[in-house]
Amino acid sequence: MIDNVNWTATIVFVFFFALVTVIGFLASRWKAADLNHLQEWGLGGRRFGAWITWFLLGGDLYTAYTVIAIPSVVYAIGAYGFFAVPYTIIIYPFLYLTLPRLWAVSHKRGYLTAGDFIAGRYGDKGLELAVAFTGILATMPYIALQLVGMEKVIQALGFPREGAFAHAPLTIAFVILALYTYKSGLRAPAMIAFVKDIMIYIFVIAVVIVVPVELGGFGPIFDAADKAYAARIASNPKAVAGVTLASQQIGPYITLAIGSAMALFMYPHALTGTLAASSGEAIRRNTMTLPAYSFLLGLIALMGMMAHAAGVKVTNPQDAVPQLLLKIFPDWFAGFCFAAIAIGALVPAAVMSIGAANTFTRNIWKPFVNSQMTPAEESFLAKLVSLIVKVGALAVILFIPTQFALDLQLLGGVWMVQIFPAVIFGLFTRWYAGPALLIGWAAGMILGTALSWGTTAWVAVQPLGYIPFVGKFDLGFNLAVYNGLLAVIVNIMVATIISAVWSRQGADETQAGDYEDARVAA
Amino acid sequence: MKYVLLFAPCLIALAAPLYNSIDPTLAGVPFFYWAQLLLIPVSAICIFIADRIAKARP
């Protein structure tokens, strides 16, 4: 059963895993405060400066699943997987203009979640619930996918893929994660992120230096990848793959980048990492420094092509990176890389469960079940929910086919972008009415889900060639658009039209000055 | 000027047909890849300059 285990790699892996476990528990004493207060447990007391925020958000956004999934798309179909690069380029100028405002108003009014802001800004419990529900719904499969990333590297260590004990290592890892998140709250992933991010940088830089040296430069790598895509198309004429984009991939490439960028900072875990910052200036500084991780992600994407050049042949593209690492590195360093990826799953999984727990406590339980909660009760409920969310994610992996989690993750992005109008427009104007945004949200959710409902599988993009007029424009490529973007455009139109005729406005507890932060050093 | 600096890199990043080619290659890397990778630090520097401008003229 464990005859195939690579013990050298496993020992290195377990060493680093044990190290971050100790850090996770010790983190409760870091910047010591009363963790029976939700702002302390769930937001680190908003005391993370520019450096800590950089490590935390970097560790939180560039997840283990990303490290496995992006190169797997590149391995399978090539250039299209690189959409992650324009996606992460366009996001930072946008964040620069919006997040300091959200941080300022949240700091001033004590908001912990997007739902808190919506409730204060629009005075509309229905919209608050919609925002909270969407966040939790989209986060659950995302946590499950972190487990997929972790499981891929555990399998690569040689542990069995089938049988009664196949999921045992994963379950143990996740129980440990659940315990220190329960104890230390956001401080645990913030502290572990330092270790994780440094490990990932070492691992990626090593790959980018070693692989081209061993394979004779980048030229042969792209040539080998080109041949692999040609072979794929030869065996399946319907397949689209290549070192550059095919004409029908251009529309999806662009719109997927835009839609994904709009969705990312609507996720509870992204906002949790942001609101934990100590100042608006710390956030601005991060919009200039976080692109370092985007560059890293671009290099990680290229590993999909390096795998072809190194002769890695796998049926599941998600095994491409682990197998590449085993092939090019000595066992001990492969173990180090696998530990980096697995720890890379722990940080986002922890922040996601904390973000979902904060959201459930503040925007579902407090307004609808018990409005008289004390801070200690809030903190206790959030800790409990963080455990439940993690058990749920583990159950998804243990009992439901992985494909289902992948499909839900795809839909999660389509759903998450539907709260964009309420949150982002709300930072700049109160022209939109709460109920109008709620109806727009519902329209976007239904349309986005319906568009994604393919006949055989869930689909991400929608060809528009059949629509009169739209299909007539010759843009040099077939127009196809990411469902999330299409749905949010309809969402915005509906919200705009209804707001124009809606006369009653809910209470707004915020003032114009709340959105401006004093520009002091981070 | 601040907004030009913030939006110009985004527009270039989204103009996929502009950079969707193999040539010119850089050290064996096709244009498609090195151009996008290069745009990442360029966009970060643009945000930095935009922020300097915003600080100078609040």
C-alpha cells in the first residue's frame, strides 16, 4: 500500500508541514489581543501593515489550486491558460481606485465584511443577505479545490490514489488546519503566509533556472510544447490548442480576464485580507507590490510547457507540475516544492473559511436570527462556522466527484461577480436603490447560471455570433464572451433602469467623508 | 494623467490581438509570453507614478 512512497521527499514535506503547524498555533500570541472579539479573531484587529498584508494577500490570492490549475490548462491547451496574466494586470489599477475607499469606510464604521458595508450603505437587509449568500456559496467549492491541489502533491509523494486510506493524509492535514484556525483566527494564515510565500518564490525561481539549463534554453521548451499541441489536434480535430491563441479563443481570453478580475475582490477571503490592513496607504502600497506575485504566476503557467519539454506524459493535466518536479529535481527538493504547494493550500483555505465565517455571523445570523449578539458570542459563532465550512469542503472532496467541485468553482466566479455593482458602485454613489440592485443581482445570478448550463458539461463562455447585429461586426475573431461578464452587464442594466424609476431610498448611515482616508505613511 | 497611467496598461493587457504572435522572440520565448510578462512590472510602475501624482496634487 505504501511501497511506492518517496520517503526522502515525504520526510522533507512532513518537516515543513510540522513547522507551519507550530507557527499556526503560536500565532494566537502574535500582536496579542482578546481573540474573543470578532474583529480580533476574524480580522487580526486591523493591525497588518504593508509588509504583512503583502504576504497575506499574496498567499491568499495566489493559491495552491492556481499553482496546479493554471499550468494544467497551459499543459493541455497552451496560450489560453495565460489569461491569468492580463487578469492579474488589470486588477491592480482597479484596486488602487476602489479598495482604499472600502477600507476607509469599513474602518470608520466598524465593518468586517462586504455585507456589513451593504447594510450600512443601502439600509437593505435583502441585499445584505444576497451579498452574504453569494459569498458563502462561491467560497465553499473554492476551499474544496484547495484540497484538490493538496491531494495532487500528496499523491505525487507516492501515497495511494485508491483504497480506504487514500484520503487519510489529506484528512489529517485538514484537521490540523481547522484546529489552529479555530484557535488563532486570521493571525495563523498571516504568519504561515511568510513561510509559504518564501517557499513558493524559491521553488519557482529554481524551476525557471534549472529547467531551461537542462533542456537547452527556452526555444526547445516552446518547440516541444508546439509539437505536443499539434499532436493533440491531430488526434482530435475538434481540439483547440497552441503556443498562441486561436482566433476563436481571443474573445474568451479577454472577457475571462475582465470577468475574473471583477469577481476576485468580491470573494470574502480577498476582502478579509484587505480589511485586515492597518491603513488605506498599506493597501495602495500593495497594489504596486502584489504584481510580483503575478509575475510569479506567469512563470508558473510556463511550467505547463516545460512539462512537455521534459517529456512528462500524464492523462490528468493537473498531475503535470508535480510530475515535472519529480523528474527534474532530487527527491529532497521535490519534497520542498510539494510542501510549498500544500502549505499554499492551507493559507487560502484558512482565510476563506474565516471570510465565510465572518460573513455568516455578521450578515446572516446577526440580522436574521439574533440581533443582540455580544462580541464574544459573535467570535464563538464565527469559530464554529469556520469549522463547519472546512468539514463541508472536506466532505465535498471525499464524497463527490472532483469534477463537481471544478464545475462549482467555475459557477462561483460567475456568481461572485454579480455583487460587483452593489459593492463597487456603492463606494462612489448612492444613486442606485437597494431593491434595484437586488433585482439586478437576481437577474444576473439566473442568467449566468442558465448560460453556463451546457448540454453535456458546464461551459464558461458564450458564442454571440448568432445574435443579430452583434455577430455582423467583423472584429477579426469570432465573438464569444465569458458568461459572468455577460450576466453582470445585464445585472447592471436592470439595476440602472429600476433605480431610475425607484423613488423610495433606504437609510444610508455613511457620509461622504467616511470614504477618504488620511494619507499617512503605511 | 493619473487615470491615463492607471488605464493604459489595462487596455494593452486586454488587446490580445496586438501581442498574439510568436515573433519577435526574446531568448527563445515567443512575443505572446514575454510581452505580457513585461507588462506586469510596467503596470506596477505606472500605478506607482500615478500615486506620486495623486499625492503631489491631492
